Amino acid sequence: MRSHYTVGDLSNNSNNANNSSQAQDKELNSIGYKRRSSLNLYVPMKVDIDKILVEKPPEFRFHRDKFVYVLHLLSYIPSKNSNILNENNGFTPVNRALLQRRIHNYKNYIDYLADVGVIRLDGFYKVDKKSGGIKFTDEYKSNLVPVEITKNTLIKSILDLNQSKDVKKTADLLFLKKWFEDGKLKIDLQAGKDELERIAEAEKIEGLCNIQERLNSRLVPLLDLISEYKSFGVDTTGFRLHTPLTRLKKELRKHVSYDGKNLVSIDIVNSQPFLTLPLFDYMKFKKNDISSKIISPLYYQDSDMSNQLLNTIRNIGTQDDVEIFIECVVSGDFYEKFGAILQKEGLLEEGDIQSIRKKVKEITFESIFSPNTSIAYSKGIQVFRKTFPSVYEIFQLIKKGKGNHPSFAIMLQRLEAELVLEKTCKIINRLKPEIPLFTIHDSIASTEEHTSFVEDILTKVFKKNIGVSPKLKLERWG
């Protein structure tokens, strides 16, 4: 089995010269990436692109590395969104407009790969709604291996011109990037692979589909962690920081260590309901500048909707259901208490604690994040509104308008990012820059000896901005 592929000069593109090595140690930009003469992408082991191109040369001007990039996307895109494969029957939707920015004649590349039987297309495409789906044919399905590319402009584009990355916010968090680059963050690769194989086998027994595609999407962050280049960037929507650790399957964390020590994450219990608390306190709403975090077109300064929301917040703070909601959230037992209500209403069957909690969490998230119209056919949301009518009224107002419901999730993500990244992590780094910090959205991980300090700062930041201290729990990765 080949563990690594090298680049063969098989392209018939006349501009193959690689000029990046002279600038190997110079930064590409302000977000900390350096020029590289090569970069590893990930392709199924059975796809020997060099051999295919020799045996069946394309009838157009091409560069071999661009083929590798297209193939890489089929596993890389699902690694960032685990729901994509389920939603698209195992096909990876590739945004053709974005692809064209890196490969102007991308259609030739896709058509060629389909003609030689490496990939197949779903044949379904809707402008601005759905990108065309691609998946590997059965003949080439296999575990991913790193494949090296050297095309300077393509590498620069991948590292430097990521359209979904907020450059300024990413640059502000470079103090977190250093912990990925000092050589002390390790993962047991073989143990991680074995773990993924066990998960895949269990899913196969369970009757799930797209087993190989799932496995490969989970392999990408695992392989990223052992590579020289580790992805690091803040997205432009919710301002969340994305790294290989945020994409790593939770079951693999026990194989991660830093400087030979196990990591411990500090998690906020029922964090999503907890982050909604400023919505029920006018002063906290203003203090956290929640209005600026709502991206719905119905909300802007002094709009009718903004004024209606503010007036509603002023009036509901003392409502009984709001006080009960806050009490349940602050106690850290929201899912358990709401679960008891759902069971009383006959919406939950008896089962183990974990499965019940998972179902309650799903209903809670559905009540918070789904379109307002969902209540018509969801008994879970109906129970939530019946139990917390004033709370639901606020949620409903923020999501008002066709297609505007994502604004609620984005609002919470921006608040989460501000409190965890912009405030807590920056304070910790300023006071004790020697503490290694790794974030997974609403949680912060460090080594055991630093957990008390991280807990203390995280608690103080949330108490100051939310008004109450969150209940925290420790998860030891080892």
C-alpha cells in the first residue's frame, strides 16, 4: 500500500514551473500562512491519477494537480459538514462557481474523470439552490491517502484565497494557531484509523448507507492533524474558528495529546439555550449588541421589527415561563427538565438516559432554530411553545420572514465566538500566554494543570456578559 504519492510531471500545461520554493519562508498574508513549494491533498488510495493520465491522456490542456484538487473536494467538503452526504445520497455537492475561481475550465476536468469512470454525477443542478453532486464510483472507493501537489498558483489559492474566511478575524486569533504549529500537538494515527474502521463497521451493521464516503470525510481532519499544513480560519457567517480539531470526530479525541499530555475540554452545559439568555434581559441584549448580530433583512437600526423586538424584550422579562426557562437553563438540567415535560405529553418513550437526552436536544434545537412554519407539523415545537410561550415569542420574532430562520443560529454563533474567542481566549493569552488553548466552538481545551484557570476566566466572562455563571463540565480526552 502506498502511504504517500509523489508528483510526476505529467501535465501538458506549458506553465508547470514551480517558483514557490524561493519564498518558502515568507508569509503569504496576514493570517499566518507561509509560501509552500508543495501541499498534500487527499484522494482515495485506488485512484492513481498519474497512471490514469498516462494511459488515457486528456484531449485538452490540463494540469495534473487540478485533477487532484477536484478529487480532494469530494471528501474535504463533507468533512466540514457531516450532514452533506445524508442530504445528497452520498454525493458531494461541489459549487461550480467557486470551483471555477481555481480551475477556469473545471467542466473539462469533471467530464474527463466521469468519462474514465473515476467519478459519477447525480445530474441534478439548480442555479443558486443546489450544486451538482459528485461521488467516486465503486471501483475507486477506498481509504484516503495524501497526494502531493506543487502547482504554485493552486497552492496559493487554497491557502490564501479562501472566500469563506474572514481574514481580519483570523489574523486576530493567530495566538491560537501557534499551538497547532509548535510540533507538540500529536494524534495516534493508526489508533485513529482503527477507531474510524470500527465506527464504519458499526454503521454498516446498523444499515446506514455511504459507509466509505462517511469514513473518508472523517479521515480528512485526522490526516490534517499530522500534516505540516493545518487548516485554520474564522468563517464569514457565524465567525466561528475552524481547525482540524473542530472537524475531528469526537470519538477520536482520546487519541490526541499535547506535549505528551492528555487534553481536557471545558464545556458549557446546554450551551445553546444558555446563549439565548440575553434575549430576555433588555440591558444584556444591549450590552452584547445582539442587534448587530442578527443578519435578517427585516432587522436594522430603528426598523419596525427591531423596535418590536426591543419592546417585547422589555415586557417579557418577568413572565413566569421566562423565569422558569432561565432557571432550567442556569441549573444545567434544561434537557432533563424539558424531557420530563415531553414524556408527560407522551412525546418521549422510555429509554436510556443518553438516548432520551439526545431526543430532547433535537426537539429543543428544532424549537429554537427551525422555520416558524415548522410548528404546524411538529408536536415537539408545539409543546415547547405551550411550556415557554414568551420565550418562543422572542425566538419567533427573530426568525420572522420567509427564509430568515438561519439568522437565529448565526446570531448565537456570533455571540458564542465573541465570548469564547474574542474575550475568554484573549484574556487567558494575555494573562498566561504559556497556556496551550484549543477551541471547539463553545468549549476550550487545554492540558490538565491549566483547567482551573481556564474555567475561572470562562466563568467570569460569561457571568459579566450573560448575567449568570454557566454550569461547566470537564471532558478528559485521554
